[in-house]
Amino acid sequence: MVFALNSSNVFSYLSEQNLLNTGQKYLEKVELIEAKNFNLLVTFSDQSKLLVKQERYQKQGKVIGEFFGEWKSQEFLRQMPEFCPLKNYGNRVIHFDPDNSILVFHYLEDYQDLTNLYQTSNFPIKIAKDIGYFSAFLHRETFQNQEYKNFWTADKNSLSTEPLKFLIEGLERITPEVFSVVPADGLKFFVLYQKYDSLGQAISELKQAFQPSCLTHSDLKINNILLSKNWQNLDQKLLCVIDWERASWGDPAFDLGMLISSYLQLWLNSLVISRTLSIETSLKLATIPLENIQPSLKILIQNYLEIFPEILEIRPDFIERVIQFAGLGLIQQIQAMIQYHKVFGNLGIAMLQVAKTLLCRPQASITTVFGANIVF
């Protein structure tokens, strides 16, 4: 490790990097923000704020290299002025230190977590429409452009341009070693997964169907979308999309599938779980019913296709692939639950059942996700 950032040295670091303006001569406070990386929110005497992030080092003293993707997305916007509309959706990086894996941002104090609004079971159509616009613009304007592809595939410092690999390699190579690292509850998942031959086959086919053709966020989910605190009075700049570490030249269906999966997780995470209730009953008793989410998912996908209708001509199976990637996103969430929380209970079983349906019966699942009155 070259330099370990902490609350005691962050001010001197910012000063040495010439990142302070005249109003930021004095430090008021430093707050640790819980996240996968080491994040410090620095407040100055003039009440301005900077968010300073350092990638956590692994046991070998190395970093994964996630921040290269974030910085590369900023470089892309700087070099391609035609993407000015996308700048309205991003948080500008003001400093990148690759040697110490540090990023510095202006703190978005006027924004809030979109998840907080959605947890109240409030799903405004206006927000879903803007998310659909952002996704479609990103994919359409970079689609099959060789210059942009060269930009994103030339540098190997960033994370792999095959995000699908990280999701399924552990499923394809289940070895005896898994029994020594996965808790007893977690083993239930692997038992059930291997029980369904059709599920493994669907995931294998989906891997083969992956079509890198445009710039993708590759970690597009509700948790990575911020909402303006004044969104109700705005016609634009409602949202800010953050955490571009995994940005890559990828498949637009993957981006949309991961996004839809994060909506479905709101529903599934609100299930009333009990040993005395069947999975079917738990699904019906969710405190955030699927019916509350469907109108937003419908307007999101419809607005996406209104802006990028060509995708259905080029890929007639596009919607089915989106549904399958949504199912894969649920399996990713199950794996995260096992890895970080060491559990696989009724919630995980319910998630796996829904994921299996989305992956193995995507056409039949369209109305389940978007509502019975959806028309493409």
C-alpha cells in the first residue's frame, strides 16, 4: 500500500493535490461513509463538501482497479462533446490518483438516494421515464460505433469488459472447495441450483447470447441512482447516475436487466417471511406489492423503446434477453446474500424461484414484470 487515506491526513492530502479553493482553507469535519470502498465526506468552514474515495486494498496489497472505469467514463465525456446530455446525469470527478487509487468528487448535497423514496412504496412515473431516457440515450448514441468501441476496449487497466463472467463463473465451476467456504445455509442454494437443469442451461445460453455493442454502465441499479431533492419541480436533471467503476463496452440488454432486477428486489425484499407461510403466500403479502412497481417498469421500458426503437429491429429477442438478465440479477443478489450475510433462507428460495421463471420462461414473464397490458 503506497498511501492509506484516513480522517487525519485527508485535509493535507487535498491541500498537497491543490484541490482546495479559497473558501476551503479550514476543515470543519470529516465523516466516514459506509460503503464497499473507503469513503470520507469532508466538510469545510464555508460548508462546501468533497467526497474522497479510496479503493480498498486486498490481502496481497493490491487493488482490483475499479476506479479506472470511473475515470475512463469521465475522460469519454470530455473527449466526446456530443454527449453533453449525459453530463447532466453524472457526478464530475475532480481528481484521480491512480498510484494511490483515490477519487475526489464534489459532494451532491442537493440529491438523495432514490431507494429511500421507493421504500415508501411511492413510484412516480416521472422518475421512471427519466431513467428510461438516460438508458436509451447512453445505448443508442454509442451503439455499434467503432471509435467508441476502440476507446473502451483499448485500455485493460479497468475491470473486465465481460461483466457476465463475474456473475456466472462461480455457478459453472462448482467444486468440492465450495463446501469449505460456504455456510450450511448457503449450500442449500447450490443444491437447488444444480437440481434445476433448465436453469443452468438457460444461464449458459444467455452467456453465449451476450452481445457487446455499446457503452454500458454495467452496474445499473436503483442503489446507483440519486434523485434531486427538488425533482417534483424539475423537468430535467432529476437524476444523477453514480458508481461508473464497471462501465464497459457491453450488452444493452444486460444494463436494462440489472436495472429491472433491482426494482424486483424491492418487491422480494419486502416479503413477509415465515416458516408457517408458503412462498406463494409470502409473495402475495409483500409490503411493496409488485403491482405498485409494474407501472414504473412499464413506462421505463416504453420510454426506452420510444427513444431507441431500432434495437427491436436489430434484436427481435431483445425484451426476452432483458427479462433473462433480470433473472440473472436476482441470482447475483442471492450470491451476495450468501457471501456477506451467510444466509439462504425463505427469501433466497423465493428469489431463486422468481429468477428461474425469468430465465427459463422469459416470454411468459413479460406480463409478470411489466403488467398484463404491456404492448411492444
